[in-house]
Amino acid sequence: MEFGNSLYQKSVDRYVAGEDVPVEQVEKAWRNTVGSIGPPSPISGWIYKAVRETNLKRRGKHQMRVLCGDPYIDWDKVKTREDIAPYLGHRDEWFTQVVKDEVLAKHHRALLIMGWGHFLRGQEPTYIEPHLQRAGAKTYLIVFGTNVVGDYGDIDHRFDSWPVPVIVSLADNWVGELPAMPVVSGGEGGPHVTIIRRKGSKRSPETPPVPLKLKDAADALLYLGSRDSLTEVSMTRADLDGTPYGIEVQRRLKIESFPSDFGAGAERAEALQFPQPQTSNGSAPPPPPLPPPPKNMGARLPSRPPSQ
């Protein structure tokens, strides 16, 4: 799990095994990651709970384990942006190491859950999948997507007859030929954001960029329904205002130089995942610029402390 701080692996193991663990302790695993900006969606905690409930029904049978894939940052000790940098700069490397140590070395299988930017093939070189393959892993990449194949309003109605949810192979069919970026971004990225860059290939300035096709980006597509039917679940302002966690979120955002409204919470618990752009020309306004990364991003990870 991307939303899992490795510092709390011991608590997570006990929790998903069905032991009596205070929720205030185990929720630190998904609330105290270094990769998130602001509070996580409640869905993160629901996944841990679903694994626990499934394990409780399978006493004496094969049990599932949730591995925390984010570096072991201790936010109680973070005072400056420089304290964050070693963990932020080595997220993919640490995720990969967890899989090597806890899955491959034990000859297990795993479902890796992380944002598509960490896995999508054909863009700038990715780290996790190639390193796992070199370590002997057999990988199969499933990417989430919608029925948007161009700009925001460009819907492909061939998806209309599909049952949902469904996972569809991208080999040798019309789905694999679709441009990847609109499908995985709900049309917010446009078709030409990502192009294939093959080692040793050359392209003259006059040659137009080639949109990355879905079949070159992943092995299969997870389709949950049309773009306009999808819902985003968030923590609300009411969930955060005046609470110890809400105050801590604001402290972290200040340290990281993000605007406070990044972590203020949503107005509603549920909203459209891909809302209609509100500008007159139909394009979404640009997001506010992110703060520059800390200067010591290349610093080594400190030694891992005992798991809590």
C-alpha cells in the first residue's frame, strides 16, 4: 500500500490479523505518510478494515497481510522541510525494497496499490516495476481509467455496454489503441501530455508528439463506470476543524510550504471525482504552483527505527 507508513507495520500486522489494536494507533499508518498532501481519503482506512474483516472470516486459512510501502518517517520528529527530504526522495526505492524483502524473498504474491504515476509505462523512466522484474518478479500492470478519450467532453460510447466493474486486457483490441492519458486522468490531462520515449529514438522538432497508447502503458484496464458516475470521498472540514489531527495536518503543510487550504478538508464528504471545468473556454484552471523540493532530496534514508 502506498498509503502505509512502514514505521507502523507492527501495529498494522496485529490489526489485520484481528487483534485488539486501538484505532488511534493503527490509523497512523495511513495518516502519517510522507507522500500525501493534506489528509488522506477515508477509503485508505476502509481498505485496512476490509482486510481485517476478511481475515476474521478465514480463521485457520490463508491470511492476507497489508504491507506499508511508504518510508518510515516519524512526523513527531519533523521540524523543517529538510527533515522530510530523505523520505520524500526515496519513496519508490523504499516501496520496491519492501516488495523485495516481504514478497519476492518469501516467494509470495502481492497486489501493489500505488498511484498510476509510479507505474505507468512509456513515460519518463519508472523505477519500481523494472527493478522488481530484474529481481525476478513477474508483473501484470492494471491501470484505472474512464471512458474519456480526448478532452473533457470527448466520451467514447463503446464503453456504455460494458458491465462494471470489469478488468479488460489491453492486448490486440480497440481499447489498447486509445490514448492513455485522457483515459487515466478523466480527460484532465489531454491526449499529448505523455509520449513514448524509447531509448535511442530520435524525433525532429517538426515531428508531432505521439500520444502514449494504453497498450504501451499497462497490461489491463480497470473500468468502474463512466467518468461522470465516479465519486471522490474526502475528509471534510468538520472532520478536521479543531481536532488534534486537523491541527497536525496544518503544521505539516506549513513545514512543507503548502497553502493551508490544501489540508482544510472538503466541503462535502462525497463529490464528483472529475467535476466539469468552470472556465469560459471549457478548460480547467491551472493548479497553484507547488513549492520547490527541498535541496537535500538526495540525502540517504536514516536507519529504520523499530516498528511500532
